[in-house]
Amino acid sequence: MKTLFFLKGKFCLLTIIILCNSFESNAQEFRYGDPLPDAPGLAKRGKYAVGVNTMEFTHKDQVDILNSKNGTDPLYDRNLKVEVWYPSLPKEESETVIYEEVMGTRGDTLRPLIPFQFKGRAYRDAAPVSTGKFPLVVVSHGYVGSRYLMTYLTENLTSKGYVVVAIDHTDSTFKDANAFYSTLLNRAKDIRFIIQSMTNLKNNELSNIIDSDNIGIIGYSMGGYGVLNVGGAGYSDGLTAFFGQMTGGSKAIADLTASNTEYQKMKDSRIKAVVAFAPWGMERGVWDLEGLKGLTVPTFFVAGDQDDISGYEKGIKAIYDGSINTDRYLLTYKNARHNVAPNPPPAEALQAGHHLDEYYRYAEPSWDQRKINNVNQHFVTAFLGTHLKGEDFSKYLDIPDNSNDQDWPGFVPRSSTGMELQHKKKASN
């Protein structure tokens, strides 16, 4: 009996050593978006290989707000770079892509730009699959940010059968950050333009696989500000007045206000789902209740209840509560601040000597960013799958309020803590 126990003990010890070595090996190979051991079920990647390429578009005759003077708005051709992920044929080499990024920002703080690289799980310039149609998803980063800010999510969604396009918003990236009013004006306009550009592609293999009738839009922070407007939440007249004060009298943003009859005609019926991570603006009077009534597209909000950029009770939650004409969800990370959407901090941001903001551009003080990434993958998969593909993910989305005393569907035991998922249906007429 003692011998048997000893043998079992040796076996258990050997198993533990193997598991630890395996975990250590996997940890060394971790890439943004990989599942942690407690990742919820829908966080895992789908069946498709992921191709990726870079494209550029020019939005002609746009208001050159940076050179607006005395209420006169000159025009210019606005160049936009995007990254496109799409279901692809696999290539012989490993599924590895190198993303080129920078830390720092050329904005008010003028922190020096520091180049760095990180690996993703995709094939650069792979051929797209030859059959099938896939919903289009357009992603808008924060201010400042870049098209690579949420690769954990863009790659993950693509592997599940979406064509995903992330925008570099000119004047709003790490490399070219400029006056904030450019972001205020151009964010929603850029998103609309890229939707049109991708759905009107000519002589491009991707045009054969994009399902233009089923479109989702995802935005983080100022990206959230943009996607809500594209989804139908017209800005307030108060924003027009504030914008005019910032720009010396320009009224260019009035085109995007709820009171403008032309704005009401901008709604795109092909957009079936909106995901808004920490959308900015409610505390600053960007919306009023009348404007929020225009949001009729199903919307999934994500927030930290300690958000000190967009605000929570009078910010993101107020938008959620006021959007009475749509079916909407609010996922809240308890004790989280604003960074509920980005990739984890790059390794370079952990090095001594760098400004703390390079780390806190990505990191949450009370959460493991990789955990947040996995949870986001899970719920965004469920939400987009429901509204863009007609799949039944109701068991993952219909979680009773105050349900932290039980494990959520799809979550491993004891892992669904520190979060709340609320759901409000469209108000009945």
C-alpha cells in the first residue's frame, strides 16, 4: 500500500512538472488573443485560417478642419490606411505575421516615438478563401491609437468567418496625433467612408467574399463615439457650439447632429450590430436623450465602472440607459478604468525608463488584460454571431442580473467573477 502511494506520488509529481514545463513553454509563445486556461468557451479561435493585408483609401473633398479659419472650411483629400483580416487559404509557412507599431505620441505631450514589433497569428497577403460570403466588421481605435490596437479581437473574429477592417484614423494615431477637433469631426465620417469603400471594391479578390448586407461596427473610446453616431445616435446641438468654439467658428460637425434632417438620411440599413467599448462623450454633452433615441441598431456596450476618461454612471451607463429604441447589453468590469478594449501592454512598455503612459495606454490596474481580451472575444462572438449570422447564442447573452453567485454559461467554474452583464430590450411603443 505504501509502495503504491509512493508510485502515485512520483507519478503526480512528474505530471505536475510536465504541466508546468508545458505551461511555461506556451507562455513563452503567447501572442495577443491566445486563450488563458480559464478563457470562456467562445474565446477560442474558429476554423478559418487568417489572411491579412494593408490597404489605402482616399476620401476626396473633405473639410480640412486643421486649416479652418474664421468659420471658413477649406477642403482636402483625406488619406486613410486600413488593415484587413479575412478568411484565407493557409500558406506553407507558419501562421505568423509581424505587426510594426510605435509607442509614444505626436500630440500635446510630444512623447518620443519608439518603434516595436509584435507577432500575430495570421498570414500576410495570403489568398482569400474561394467560396463563401462573410459579414463585414469595421473597427475604430481610440485617441490616440492605431489599426493594430485590438489585434486580439480582429484576428479572432476573422477566424470565425468575418472580414474585419481596422482603420488608422488620420490625425488620431500614435504617429500623427493632432488637434482633438479633427477626431471629433472625422471619426464617424471615416467609418462611413471605409464601409462604402470596402463594399464597393472592384477588381479585388475580397469583393467576392464580403457580405455587404450584414455589417458590424466596433469602436473603442473615440471609436465608440464614432460608431454610435454611425449607428444612429446623432450628436447634440451643444457639441456643435463647443466645436465652433474650438475651431474658430466652424460648423462642419453640424452635419452629424440629431437635429439635422440630412443626418437622419445617413442611416445604413446594412449595419446590423454595434459594439461600443468605453464610448467617450456623454459626460461632455455630446449626446442628449433625444439624440440617443436615434440609436436603433442592437448594441453591445463594454465599460469599466471606474472609467476616468469616459465616465461610468453619467457616461457609458447613461448612454446605455438612454438608448431606449434599441436592444442593448452592458458588460461591466468591476474596478476597471478605461482600457477595457486594447491588446496587453507590449513587452517594451515594461522596460525601465519608459514613460508610465506607454504602459497605461494598454494596461488595467486591477485586471489581467489577457483575461479581459478573452472575455471580450467570448461576448463579441456571441453578439455578432447573433445579429450578423443568425446563430443562437442566447444562453451566453441572457445572463440574469446579479448572477455572480453562479457560474456563467461558457465560463469555467469560479471564473465569472468581477463582472456584470445587463440587458435592456427596446422600449415598446
